[in-house]
Amino acid sequence: MTAPSSEPPALHHRALQDLSFIRRTMEGAASFTDVPGWGLVAMGASALVAAPMAHRQQDPERWLTVWFLAAAVGATIGGAAMYAKMRKRVGDGSARLLSVPARKFLFSFWPAVLAGAVLTFALVDRSAPGIPPQSARVLPGLWLLLYGVGVTTAGTYSIRAVPLMGFGFITLGVLALVMPAINGDLMMALGFGALHLVFGVRIARRYGG
């Protein structure tokens, strides 16, 4: 009697490894499509509400508080909507919630947002009363520019509408920084309000909410 050959199990194991490699490669080459269209619409609506409220504030600290609250509301809406869309994609749990494209998207987006937060607190001197007028003038353009950078870089791993939206934010940010006469709240309304609304509707119609 000859000993049974171990070759078939080895071939089976090799085939499983090859399939796993192909699956990871295809997943890594895919685009991140879980950008929440209707979530962006809700974020845009909240920014359009916040812009006139901020513009009416005579105290720079109250102005900054309005936009901080608007940012917190927008981040909560966007994060919840993205999570809901990811959960809908996963369905029965056969796919991972944070796929390779999702991780690439998030890791590319957050550094620019973090840089914006750090620069904001650097420009707002908490040891002195009030906010320097120069800082209040610079902040809207800074926020728009760095948010646009984050969206554009993350959009390289997503659908085409995302980097296009990012370029729109970058353009508004540059205009707000180099043209001091432009009202910062108006540019914020055009960026975080109008751009989110327009591209949110487009994404929701083509790729689902």
C-alpha cells in the first residue's frame, strides 16, 4: 500500500491563497462609493442656516462659536450618514464595514481636517480677550482651503464627483484668502452650504443616499 499523496490539499490551499490575493487586489482597486449623498445635502442645509446666524454676530467669539457648533452638527450628520450607508452595503455581514477603499478615503481626508483644527486654535489666542481681526478674516478661507484639500486627496479613492467638489472648496478658499473684500460668511455658505447641496444631490441620485 502506498501512502496517500499530500499534493491535493497543498493545491487546494494554494488555490485559496490565490483567491484571497485576488479578492484583496480587486478590493484595493475599487472606489469608495459610501459617500452619503443625502448626508451631504443635510450638511449643506445646516451650513446655510448657520451662515446668516454667524454673519449677524458682532462679537467675533460668538461668530466663532456659531461656526464651531455648525461644524459639530455637520460632522455628526455626515458621520452618521456615512456609517448608515456602510451598514447598508455590508448587509448580512459578508463584507467588511471598513473596506480597503474606505480606509484609504478616511486616512487621506482626516490629516487636512486635523491641520485646520490645529491652525484654528493657533490663530485664536485664548490667553488674550477676543479674537484678532486678522484671524477672523483668515479663518473662513483657511477652513475652506484645507477641507477642500482633504476632500480632493480622499477623492482620489472615490467617485469622480468627490474630487470635483474638493476643487470647488479649494477655489473658494483661495478666493477668500487673497481677496479680503469678499465676505467670509458668504464664501462659507457657498462652500459648506451650496457645494454640499449640489454634489450631495448628484451623488445621491447616481450612487444612492
